[in-house]
Amino acid sequence: MAWKTLDQMDISGKRVLVRVDINVPVEDGRVTDATRIQRIVPTVRDILDAGGKPVLLAHFGRPKGKRVPEMSLQPLVPALEEAFGADVVFVADCVGPAAEASVTALQPGQVLLCENTRYHAGEEKNDPELAADMAQLGDIYCNDAFSAAHRAHASTEGLARLLPACAGRLMQAELSALEAALGQPERPVVAVVGGAKVSTKLDLLGNLVARVDFLVIGGGMANTFLAAQGVDVGKSLCEHEMADTALEIVGKAKAAGCEIILPSDVVVAREFKAGAAHETVPVADCPADAMILDAGPDTVARIAQVLEGAKTLIWNGPLGAFEIEPFDAATNAAAAKAAQLSRDGALTSVAGGGDTVAALNKAGAADDFTYISTAGGAFLEWMEGKTLPGVAALG
Ligand code: 3PG
Ligand code: MG
């Protein structure tokens, strides 16, 4: 790897500016999913244990350069203290005299949390002046925010150029899991890509067909591929105007020796609601007044067969309308299969991106996956083959 880790830094007595992503869901002032907080604990603990002073920089929401009180990081302090098992001091700015004084006053064993970096307009503009002001707070820069690494912001990119820089433990874990899944994977490699629209995942599909052996397409975007190949998808969600693009991807897959797996049977209904009357039909028999809401059991059996022969799986997006029952069946069954193979040590499975983790949690499969990324957009951009500015700046 081209970047340093905490192991290569001399941390004792140093102020370590750590960019973390604690952009967690909060309801009524309470953190409803603390995963991102849990996952930065090793970095913070390692810095504390090495005698360093962790100074946390993070964004929260999208305040667009203004001090939006609802987007303050202060309410996260109790959750952070509980996770770190350490005192967390909060300071209401990420630059300037107050922040500098708080760093100076920080006692061994304490962690400093600075207010939302996005309260400053310069953050998203990657303003060198803001980055230089941030750099005043630390001796070392540690980026542990893989999930924000697709943003070239002052705290994720600019700052890395101003101080001796390294990757944190979560950043290391994310990068090695992704490398194992798509960089130098053990073959055969299967990608499962679901979600509503082809248009949002074009670059992703285009990159994957050149790199994986099997591409399972599910969710609404499968309908676009089916329709492009002449299948009548009735009232299903479908981007008919993307037909040519879908066919191009199919052609590219063929040329690259990647087999695309589309639903061969589907679960259809007339209404989009939980428990709606539904039937399973061969994909060619979708009634004109119905919509496809899930893949059927024959499709799931084929996916299971492909997974059994595979060594590596990379998963993004659900196979059907997983939020409502019973249209979560294909996602649940395929996830259960992947979980079982991973548990048995037969499959390296990596999942990430938006809805994916929610779907795998709902399926009860997430714990058995080899690696679950904390990233949404960054995971997708990485799967698209893009360079993430926050990672590149560490190199
Ligand atoms: C996320 O939650 O996806 C990351 O924290 C990045 O946030 P952003 O999409 O607002 O840049
Ligand atoms: Mg995002």
C-alpha cells in the first residue's frame, strides 16, 4: 500500500488530527445506528494508548457553510464517550483560537471533538486557507473517513498535504477489504448489483463487467435490461430510454467474458404495498397491468448456484423491493446463501453502499459477511473504478 498507517508514525506526545465520518443517523437527539462510531474506536484507542492526543474533525449533514444548530456535532459526545471509554471534550469550531486553546488544554487520555467542518464554506471548496488553519491543530494527520474519501474537501484532501499523513484503522480495513474484492480478487468473482435505476449506476455496471466473472442484476434496474431485450415488463419501474445503454453493457460483458444474470422468474403485484396480492411467473409472462417487485425462486436458485462456485462476492443494492414484505424474499435468500458460504470460509464477501447494509441487516446476514463497508457514495465510486481524492492524498 502506498500510504502510511499509524504504525509508521511517532505518536507519543503528538496532537493527531483525525478525520472521522460520524455522519450517523440521529432521531430526537439519539444516535439510532452507531456503526460508524463503533468502527472508529480502534483508531482513537490506538492513538490514546500510544500517548497521542486525538483531535477529531468531522462533518455532519450538509449545512453548506452555515452554522446550522441542528447539524452540530455536540449531541454526539455521549455516544462517543461511551464508545471510546474516554472523556470527550467538545469545542464549537474546527479552527481558530478556541479550537487551538482546547487542543492545548487537552489532558492525556482525553479526546477533542471539533464542531462540524462544513460550518465553514471553505470545507467543501477545499480552501487551502481553511486547511492551513486546521493544520494548526495537529502534528500528524490521520484519515479514518473512507466513507467521506470521495469528497475533495479541506479536511479530507487539502489537510493531508500539509501534515505528515497516515490512514487510520478503519481506512486500512476498508481499503484492504475492497482490494480483496475487486483489486486482486480470488476468482470466480460475483457482483450483485441492485437498486432502482440503471441511470445512477451506469459507471458502476460498466466497470464491473470488465472485472467480474458474473454480474447479478436485480431490483428495478433489472427491468430496464429485460425490456431492452424485448421482455414486456408491464407496469414495472423501468427506464425505457436507457435501453441502448443497457444493451451496450450487455455487449461489453459478452466481450469481457462476464455472464450477466437477470431474473428468469419474477414476483409480480398490482399494488406497491406490504402484503399486496402477488404471484410468481416466468419473466416472459409479466401481466400488462402488473409490476415486477422481486426475483422469483428459480432466479434465487441460479444465484445460489453461482455463489457456490464463487470465491469472491461484492454486493451493492437489493434484488427486489426489500423494504416491503414479501418482496424481500429474493434479497433475504441470496443474502442468507452468501452468509452461509462466508461463515464456512468458502467465500470472501464484501458489501456496502446505501440501502445495501440495511437490506443485509434486515436479512440477518450482515454479521456473517466478510466485510461490511461503512461507506455509501464512496463505496460506489470505488466500485466504479474511480480514484477517491481522500485516499489519493494519503499516497
Ligand atoms: C455519507 O454519509 O455518505 C458521508 O458521510 C458523506 O456525506 P455527503 O454525501 O454529505 O458528502
Ligand atoms: Mg452520501
